[in-house]
Amino acid sequence: MDNQLRYQASDSASMSAKSPEGASWRDFITVTKPGIIRSNLIAAFAGYWVASGWEVQYGRLLLTLLGTMLVMASACVFNNYFDRDLDMKMERTRERGLPTGRLKPGTVLVYGICLGIAGLAVLFIFCGMLAGWFGVLGMFVYVVVYTLWLKRTSTWSTSVGAISGAMPPVIGYVAVTGKVDLGAWLLFAMLFLWQPPHFWALGIRRKEEYRAAGFPLLPVVKGTRRTKFQMIPYVALLLPVPVLMYAYDYAGIYYLIVSLALSVAWLYLTLIGLKAKDDDAWAKKNFLFSINYLTLSLIALVLNTIHV
């Protein structure tokens, strides 16, 4: 009941503070967080490609990407819906459609529900039951566990929320294999381990903004130095992933060289952060490197997937 009253109050405040214009199609696109969708679709594509071993059923691939995209978009819309009161407090989010009042909460809620139903229907009907259930798991963790619970109460939100972010490549993989084997686990590990240090680097740069909004992010609660130390094991544990991908014939030697070199470079960059004098500059460099790390690793994985 308290949450409902808070949301109603925030809606009224956003409407009274401005005289917003009507929503545009861009507002409906923005509320799905297209940047997140884009990077995760690359991961879903990689998962499907690795499982196919170049013997790709392109129609099923497109349906898998469509279903995954719709499910991710739905989860992001729900995230925006439930976080609209907090988004009003942060500079980078306060101009979004919901905080400004251009989008009505009821409209956004229906939008998220429709996207979710459509996405899960595509996955269950065309991509297999296992792909559909992983879609459900990803949505549940992101919307219920992360958004409604841990994001507002615990520093564990980033680590636990990473489970949902690791679902796209697994969905792509099991859409082909229909089973969870070592390949699925390695893809899950790559995306799961990548997310916390990637997001904490951003959190260090925007620590005061998250503090003002009331998010108990690790840099806010434990400080920058503790966050730097906590990033290290996640990055270090990425090193065995390309080795195992190569050892168990999921990918070739070129992927091993590229991904392992990137992992070592990221670990080195993370370690030297302990002595960095300019935390903001270091965090920015780490954040940008993490994006390139994932993109280049996934491209190398796709191009050097072992032929079946």
C-alpha cells in the first residue's frame, strides 16, 4: 500500500512539475532500453550460433531473436514502470517518458504485459519449452527479484540481477540443443561474470547520483575501494571461460587467443585501479573496456565456432 501511495504521489508530482507534451514513438522505444536489448541480442545470436556449429536454421534463429528481444523489452518496461519514482531523482533518467509524464503509468504497464506475452509465446511455441522457461526465469529475476526487491534494499542486487542478463545466450543455445550442457553453462558464465564489474565501473562514476536517488549500490554503501576489490574475482573468473570453450571444442584457437588476451588485459586494468589516483577516469576507462571486451569476445566466438 505504501508503494502504491508513493507511486501515485510521484506521478502527481511529475505531472504538476511540468506540462508534458504527448508521448512520441521514441518514448515507447526508450522505455524498452534499446542499448541493453542490442548487446543482449548479440549474446543470444552467439549462443544460437555456437549450438548450431554453422548448421543454422535461419528461420528458427530469427524467431529466437524476436522472442528474446520481446521478453527483454518487456522486463525493461516493467523496470521503468516500477522505478519511475526513483528515476525522477537521477539526472540521467529524469527526462524519460514516465518521470516527465509523457507516458502514463497505466499505458506503460499494459505495454510491458503485451510485450512479455508476445515474447514468451514466440519462445514456447517456436523455440522449445526450455527456451521459454529460461525466458520466464530471466523476466522473474529482473522484474521481481532485482527491480522490486534487491535494487532498493541490498548491495547484492547487481550480482543477483546478473542472472537475468545471462539468460539471452542460454536461450539462444537451448533453442538449438533442447538441453543444458557445458556449452550453455559457459555462455551463462561469460555473461554473468561480465555484468557486475561492468556495472560497478559505471556505479563508481555515478556514485553520488545513485546515493541521491536512494539506491544501495555497492560503491554507495561500501565505498569505491571495496568495489574495486570486489570487481577483481569476477574479472579473474572470466579467464577460464575461453580456455574451456576451446578445450571442449566449442570454439577454435583464434577465439581462445582473442578472448584470453582481452580477459588478461581487463584483469590488469582492474588491478591497477587499486592504485589509481583519479577514480573517475579509471572507472570510465574500465567501463568502456568492458563493453569492448564483451563485443569483441562474442564476435570472435561466432567467427571461430567449431563446425559440426
